[in-house]
Amino acid sequence: MEEKTSDGETTAGASGAIQRVFEALSSQPRRKILAYLAHSSLTAGEIAARFDMSKPSISQHLNILETAGLIARERQGQFIHYSLVENNLVNTLNGFVQDVCPVSRPLKKESKALASAKGEVPPAEPQG
């Protein structure tokens, strides 16, 4: 028998959502994409330029992240911009982990510099 969670989702649905998040975070390229999106939205082309893999592979990684609810897409003219889903507990926890991860730390720094160059206001860094 399925139970309902506090937000009305069934426990089976909640466990599926958790499974999608873990699947999304299990890949180093997807974790790197989240780090690149830490402070700025990017197009698929801007993301792909940072990796040595095909654009269809990048697109597949973006779809997995979006299905997991970690990123969102927004059409701006002829381009689709990807950004982190704000106020998402998983993204918040991932941000803390990235602050101590030697691979992600420079990627987040690049993201912050890109946000400054675009005139975007990056979110405040957690104090701790």
C-alpha cells in the first residue's frame, strides 16, 4: 500500500524522485555541469565548450539533470539557457560539497566570474 507524503506525493513517487537525483549526481560530468551553473545560466553550447564530449552527450546529461529537478531550462530568443533550480535542498547540499571538492571549487569560481561578466548577481555564498 502506498502512503502519501506531506506534499501529496506517494512514497513510491518520492523514492523514484530520490532515485533520479542519485542517478543524476552519480556522474562526474553532471556534477561538473552543476558546478558551472552555480552562479550563472549557460546555454548548451557554452556548457559543451567546457567538455571534451559530443553535444548529444551533453544534451543527454542536461536531460537527466532536468528530469531529476536539479536544473531548469528557459528559452531566451533562439537559445535555451540552463540554470540551477533555486531553493532545491539537493542543489544546496551539492553546493556545500562543491565548496570542499578540489575538482568543483575552480569550476564554481569560473561560474562566479562569468556571472560578474554578464552583470548577473551571484547568490550569496554560505557562511561557515
